[in-house]
Amino acid sequence: MTGYTLLSISVLLIVAAVYALFDVLNKRTVPNKFAFLTIVIGVAVALLNGSYELTFGLAFAIGLLSYVLYRVGMVGGGDVFEFVFVTLAMPVWQQPVYGGFQFFIPFIISVFIAAGYASLLFIPIYYLVIKKRTKIADGPNRESITLGLVMLVGYMIFLAGLYVLLGVKPLGVALVGVLAVASFVTILYQKRVYNGMVTFVYPRQLEEGDMIATNLMSKRDIQLFNSKTKFGRLATEKLIKDLRGVKKKMPVYKDSVPFSAFMFIGIVVSLLFGNLILLMVGV
């Protein structure tokens, strides 16, 4: 490794760790000053590495896509800044420590895959085993079992497709199998999982950037809020102001998974083993 590579890795891990700490310990809120500072740090690292033209183009694309996801309520504002920072600090990574595969796939893509894998494993463990906030008796029903079985078939098709196109190592079968089981359990007990993530609050209790669980709301309630403002998943400053006088609670993801923590895990896994998909097939 070159000195610049070691610098990039060190800065990447330190800043990602701080993002994770804010996400876990500060109610999923990243201070604006820190978020903007990380972009400055990322730009400085990119300039030192000398590959800034490709890096800046990739970071712009990731930032634009992330902003769109933020506006539709799929990711938080802090996530957008972190995704851009990671891209600036490490646009590509071709030297996995333990001999995995990365090639020229953007590093952020590998991080997303590993982070998503970790979060999907974490969800049933945390919300069904560790966090028992309520005593909801809702267990598997016909609908959830059917949906779970359809999902399992989807995983089997995915695995079969990988096998036909690229071949799959035993490690790949194991990784997909574990993820399929975790996803199946989550779907079976989805009501308990959602209940663990959601808190019902009045509009005046909303905070800018909150994610509203519109999928758990009735059409009648959504129509009520729509009559007051342009209503969606993302709690914007305007939405909070327009709904302040409405005395009707709404479900908000106040205790959703701290994705920055999984981003940190994804970064570590990707640095050590490269892209998980390529690791599974052993290309």
C-alpha cells in the first residue's frame, strides 16, 4: 500500500466511525457542521490521491442519486453526506486485505452490499430478540407466510442465476442461505418488527428529517394530512409547519436501524474481502 492509500483508509475509517456514533448515540442525528466538514475532508483526500476527475464525477452521481432517495424519504440527510464522503475518500479499492475481488467496481457499491447484508441480519435479532418493547401477540399469518415463501423462492432464483452465469462457491451458498433465513423470519414477524421501529407522535413532535411510516397509515389518515399540505415520507420544515395544529398522531421511524453503523461494517468488510457478490462466486 502507498502512503496515500493508508491515509485514505485511516481517514475513511475514522470519519465513518464518527458517523456511526452519531447515528447510534445522537438519535440518528448528524450535526450539519460535521456533515459539511466531512465533504471538505473527502475533497482534500481526493486531491491528494490525484484521481480527482473520476472521483468527483462519481461522487456527484452518488450525491445526486442519494439526494433523490432523501427527498422521497428512503434515506436520511446525514446518509447523503456520508455516501458522498465515502466516494471521495475511496472511489475504488482493488487490494482487499484477504484476497477478495473488487476490480473497477466503485467502492461505495461494495459497501452498500455489505452494509445491506449486515442490516438485514441485524433486524430480526434486534427487534425480535433484544428489543421487546411491547407484548404484541401478532405472529405469522397466511399472508406473511405466503410472502415469506415467495421471498425464499426469489432467493433460490437469485442463487440459481449466479450459479448458471458465474458459478457459486460454498461460501456463497452459505451467505445467501443465512440471509434468506433472516429475511424469512423478518417477514413472518413483520408487525412486531414495524412496531419496534415506529413511535406514534403528533405533527408538532416531528423533527426535520424524520421518516414517516406512510405504509402503516390508513388511506383516511393520509387523505387528512394531504388536505393540509403535500404529504409524504419525509418530514420537511414546511410539512411540520403546515401540520402543526393537526391533533392526529402518525407513525414515525424513531427507532429504525442505525444505517451509518452498518455503513461502517460495510466499509470494513469491503476493505478486507472486497465485493461480497464477487467473493461468493469467486470470479
